[in-house]
Amino acid sequence: MPFDLIKLLTDVFEPEGGEVVTVACDLPTAAHGDSPAWSERRAMAEEWRQAFATLGAHRGFAVNQLLQFAATGAHGSELPALGLLDGQEVMLEDVLLNSTLAVFMTQYSATAALSSFCGRKEDFRAASLPGIEKRMENTALAADYREVARRCALIAEALRGASALEVGFSTGHLCTFDLRYRTPEADDGYLPRHKPGDRVINLPSGETFIVPYEGERPADPSLTSGVIPLRADRETVLFRVDGNRIVRTLGESEGARRFRSMFAADPARSNIAEVAFGCNDRAEVTGNVLEDEKAGFHWAYGRSDHLGGVTGVRSFLSPDTVLHHDLVYARGNPIQVTEATAVGPRGRTRIMRNGEYVLF
């Protein structure tokens, strides 16, 4: 069946009369040049804004003109103070605090920044679509989100109350993630007004995530440890992890050197910020992280406060060095997950084996 944007917006957000919706996109700068995909995304943002306006005319809610702002240049960075709305300079903060729903279709992820607004305004929710592509309307955006939600719930139940997650990789390496004091969250593609819990989702949706314990409790260090492999520049780079931090990067490729330099520039970047399981069966692995991560296992380093952790902007040396970056091991990637098992009071619950889910 052809993609129905109005149906997607209705099913995901259930916008109500009296709401104010803002659709936003970021703009290329001298430091961060344009690309065909980015240009297409900005056109897509206006298309979605117009679809909201059509829906709003029937349901009785308002839709702002397209909100634009200069690109931050990094995933997880704070938003700039100023933007443009209908050609006029505005304070982004004012526009968002006067909105009940924000949809950000950006080059650089604004998920963390949008999460902070949920803490400042009760009647606010947001969808973050960094790297969204038009073609996804025929893949992950077209999923049966009832099935996506069912899968997310099964994984969340397996992780709830678990003390650890053991992950084995096809390279033979193993990492154990400390899950004590943490609660899993499901990004299942459903974000109605006044939704309890996390009020920021990604689109396309379809993952259950949890932040490993980061050792913030006195005299109780994190037990996250092991080795995580990554294929970069045709070489396997190894991240040695201890105390929920990447303490050493092994490898001689240019990719390994880039990672070492990046972690050295700000130690907070070495924080293990997330482990997650994507479960959108329409997601395709193409190299676009937004969709790739919905297809299988992934983890992230850097900022974690927007996901329930404690590593936020103040943990970094400068707002300019803040980031949150995901690394994906879904089907089609050169390194696979051979085993993923939650360990807790109920015993051992296997989630994945040989790259495939065994819970559903």
C-alpha cells in the first residue's frame, strides 16, 4: 500500500484540538556544508509541516511555520539560542516552550536537547529524526507499529530487573554491561499527548534501550567491563572497557587513531551511554544510523542523561565537545552479536543468538 503520511502522524502523535505543533530542520553552515540528502530532508520537513497543517484544520490544532536553525555540527549537542520562523529571528526556547509537539528533522541529532524541554514543560513531547530519508517512508516508517510495540515490550521485560547484560560478538570478544539501578525504556513509535514516561522518541521507531550503571554512587563502581569490537577501515578496532569507560582503543588503522584522538579530546566521550535492541522488522541496514539501529543490537558512547543516565553537558570539558554516538551490529554488519543474555534474579534470559532474536 502507498505510504500515508497523515495516517502515520495520526497513529504516532494523536494530536488534539488546542495543541501547537512545530516542525524544525537545521541549516548548513560554512563549517558544515550541504548535501543532496540534507537538502531533501529540509524539503521533507516542509512536507510534514504541511501534512500537520492539513490534519490540524480538521482536528483544531495550530501548526507553526517551519522552524530553522544553524546546524550544531555534532549529535547530542545543545541547540543554538536563535532560529528563524517565517523569516523572522526567534528564540528557539520561546518557540519550543510555546509548543506541545515538536518534530525535528535534522542532520545532527537534537534528541538530547529536546529531552531537556520535557523536564521544563509538562505538556511537551518531541520526535527526533536525525538523518531521516524520504526512502524510509517505504521501509521503517511503514512498519506495523503494533508489532513493533509488542517486540519492544518483550525486550523491556527481559531487561527489567536484570543486573547485567552479557553480549558476545562474532569476533570472540565479550562485554558485560552493568544494568543495576537502571530501567529499560521502549521507543515504540507511540507518542500521544501527556504520555507517561519518556516523551521523546525517534522516528523511525522500534527499539528498547537502557543506560548501563555509570558508577555515580559512592563506593559502588560500575561493573561494565570487557572488549567491544568494531570494524573500521577494514580493520577490527577493539575498545577495552572497564568501569563503564572505554579505557583503551586498540588498532593501527586510521579509524582507530581517529577514535583515540576523539576520546582524548574529552574523557566524557568514553562513557558507555546506552545499550539497545532495535526491533523494527522493516528497517533496512544502509549505513544510516537512524534506521540501522532499529534493525538490531547497538550501543553508544558519550552523553547519557537524555536516556536516563547521569552523563550530561556539564560532564564534558565544553559544550562544543558534547556528543552521543551509536554503533550498530544489526544484520548486514561485518561483526554480529552471537549471544545477548540478560542476567538477573529470574536467572538468564537469552535475547539474541547468532544475530537473530529468540524472544519473538
